[in-house]
Amino acid sequence: MIIWFIAALVIIVTIYAFSIFFTPKITKSSDPGPWILDGNQASTNWVTNDATYVSNFLKNQSSSFRIFYYIQSLPRTASIYDTTTNTANFNSTTDSFDICDTSTSTCTHPGFAKLLQFDTSLWIELLQAPDASRPGLPKTQLCIQTTNQTGKSYIETFPLPPFPQQKWVMLTLSHEGSKYDVYYNGQLAASVKTTNVPKPTATRLALSNGTFTGRASYLLSKTSAMSASEVASDYSTNTNTLGEPYDSLFPSFYVLPAIVFQAPPCAQAILSLFGSPITKTPAQTE
């Protein structure tokens, strides 16, 4: 009897040891912030120690990135796209941008302001104002730099649902090879797949291009792709009943003064008695 018990114990320990040895380690990086998006100083929206976020998310075959945004305002600067030169390969039939060869075109999208930005490798951009020449243009887009087998670079652009403003939004990107899933508040917003291979050359991470006014907080990157259920659980675990990434008795009372009017330190100290956006750090899902 004792021999069988010892043999079973040895088998269990051996299986456990092999599972640890062969299971890839998931690397995480997180930072609660917050970052103030002041609409003027783009340099302040670069993330300190952002190399880890870039490495975790872009330079792994499977990865995830999550961030909370509160976009208070976006300047309504109209821009008319020159369809005669068509430097970004705009398709008037689909009201979207086709794959753009960076060696022959600038591949920039006039009228769009970049929100989340991994240098030139991947970014999410929002349309600042309606374009009369392109009435069906998506309000939000995901842009990814890719490369083909010969090394030629492209920009592949995918339409996304409009990004909510004047409310907290948890933005999650889950990446598996050339497939990218985009989530708003734990719900799948779009699932796209690039034609070519993603080109992870970025070294910096910016939370906006300086155009937006608002706040960003609670960054999380992981070297594993989060499933739909994991993203939904992450959202429900790390938000209160109003969908905000913190616990507060009166969240609406101080969000606007803190973001819009930039209340002085003494006022912010009083407001913090009723709850603060950095008093609760979201649980980091494995």
C-alpha cells in the first residue's frame, strides 16, 4: 500500500514539474497612472518605462494590452481629403482605406487624431470632424504596420465602432499572430486579421498625440492573448457599478473638475476624500 502511495506521489510530482517547465511564462507589466491628456502637450502623453509595454504587446506572437480612457473632448478640426492624389489609398466604394504601400505613399489619414499609439507600428485614431467628401468614413480606425515576404512595408487600416467619449472606457487589444481583437468595456468591438505580417518596430508608447483632453489610467500588458471571457471578467472585476475604474461615493462629482478644470491641489485633496481614481488598483488577471 505504501509503495503504491509513493509511486502515485512520484508521478504527480513529475507531472507537475513537467507542466511548470514546459508552460511558457506570462510576463505582465502594469501602471495605474493616471495620465492627464491636456490637449496641447503631446510629449507629456508618452509613458515612462514604456519599453516593457511595447515589448510585451508587439514583440510576442500572443499578447494583450489594456487601458482605461476618459475622453472629455476632441477638437473638431475639419480636414478635406484630396482624392485626386489619394496618398493613403482611400477606397470611395467602401468608404475605407485599402492596404497602403509606404514606399509609394505617405499613408497618412488627414482629419484623424491618434489616440493609443505604439510609434508607427500600431495605433488607434479618431475622426475629428465629419468629412463632406467622405460621408461614410469610419469614426474610429485601427492601423497596423505590416511587411510582406520581400520586406516591403504597408499600413493596413481597419474600421472600428465609434470610440465612446465623456465616459470611462476600458480599451483592450488581444493579439494572436496576425489576428487582433478589439474590445470596448469588455465587449468585442471588432476582430481583424492583417494580410501581411505585423512589423513590430516600435520603441515608444503614447496615450495620445496631444489632441485630446481627458485622462488615461490603469495600463496592463501581458505576453498572452486574453480570451473574450477573460476580458469581460477583467472589466467586471476592475470597474464599479457606473463602469468607472475606481471606487467612489460620488464619482461624477469630481471627474469633471479633475479633468476639465484641473482643480488646484487643495481642491483635489478635498475631492479625494470622496474617492480617487487611483485608490483602487485593478486586479491583474493571469
